Amino acid sequence: MAWYYVLNGSSQGPVEAAELQNLRQQNVITAETPVWTQGMAEWAPFESTALLAPTTPAGSAAPAALHACAECGKAFPEEEMLRYENSWVCPACKPMFFQRIREGVAPLGAFTYATVGRRFVAIFIDGLILMAVIFIPVMILTVVLTASMKASGTQELPGWFMPIMLIVEYGLPAAYEIFFIGKYGATPGKMLMKVKVVSADGGPISYGRATGRYFAKMLSALILYIGFIMAFWDDEKRALHDRICQTRVIVPAQG
């Protein structure tokens, strides 16, 4: 029976039940790792399935250790694989793996990519913060405008009002995201959700790239939000603006 499992945020498989059990024994997957096979209504944690650790008859050799490849995610016997630092690589993926190393790009298995749900909550939190930030200058402008119109005895908006309102409405959100992403790699919402925006090699992004990513997000939204929806099926959870600006949204390893 073919089984599928989740590793680094993406579905892997199919693998046989025995191979999945070995992955659990080697701690490649955990008891909480979602698994699925035909006939199951939905994904379920490994520990809740009928899978049991294979037993080794007395006197027989223990099964060969298996490791998941950092590139393709499939499991192979340890003797067939190459270990590089904390990563294991299968024979077929060695060229691609070391090409990434030479280009200064982190291997696929090196990151834990933030889920779409986690990113959505971060955006929602940032939206609430921006509402509060924008509300204060809007209220001040409204009071000043009312006093100005009353003093001049006219109902016409003064020439300064609309430019300042545009700066408040559009400039503040842009400055908010560009500053926090460029300086910290995360807005307050992302900080609360423990996610971070990084370059393809895991490094910090510049203010210039943060600016480009902010405006690229507008493109993702303009095409009926398809640019955001793309993250659901992308192996690295990239939205359109992440692809354009070569960024990744990850869950940083806890030090």
C-alpha cells in the first residue's frame, strides 16, 4: 500500500508502509507528521494510524538505516547516500545539490517554509496594526480640515488635503512594510507568527528588494489574488511576489 507524508511543508511519496516505518524509526518524521493513504478521509498524524514499528526476528539482521534526501525528500539506505554537514543526499540528486552549494543557494531541505495559513494570520495582524497607525493622523487631519473650512467659510477642500491623505493612506503602509522587512526581515505581524522573509540563500534582504517585493505584492493582488494563491501548490510556498523578487518566507530555526 502506498503512503504519503509531509516533510518540510510539502507532500512526499509514495512509499511503502515498511519504508514509512523506517523513516519514523530514524526520526526523519515524527509521531505528529501528517500521513495519508488511499481510503483515508483526510491526512492524520503518524501515531494515529495503524502503522506499527516493524519487528526484527531474533537472530536476523536489523533493517538498514534510511534517510530522507534533502533535495527530493525520498528515503534511501544510508550506505547509498552522501552526507554533507547535516544533510543527506541521494545519488540522483548529488549534482543538483552541489550545484546549489556552488551558487550559494541553500538546499531545498534546509528551510522550514511558512504555511499559507501562518502567513495569512501575519498579514491580518499587520492590517490591524496599520488601521490603528493610520487612524491617528486621519483624525488629526479631519480636525484640522474642519477648523480650516470653518475659518475660511468655504466648503471646498484645501489644496493640501488630498496629497497628505494619499501619503497617509498609501505611504504609511509602504513605509511600514519596507522598513520592517528591510531592517528585520519581518513585520510585527510576521514576528508574532515567527516567520521571516529571506533571500534564496537564506540571507537578509535589502531595502531595495523589500521595496520591490512590496510593489510586487500589488501585482499578486491585482490578478484576483492568484499571486497569493500560488503559494498553496509551490514546493517552497512562494507567492508570485516571492518568485519575482527571489525571496522565501520561512520559519527560522530556534536557537
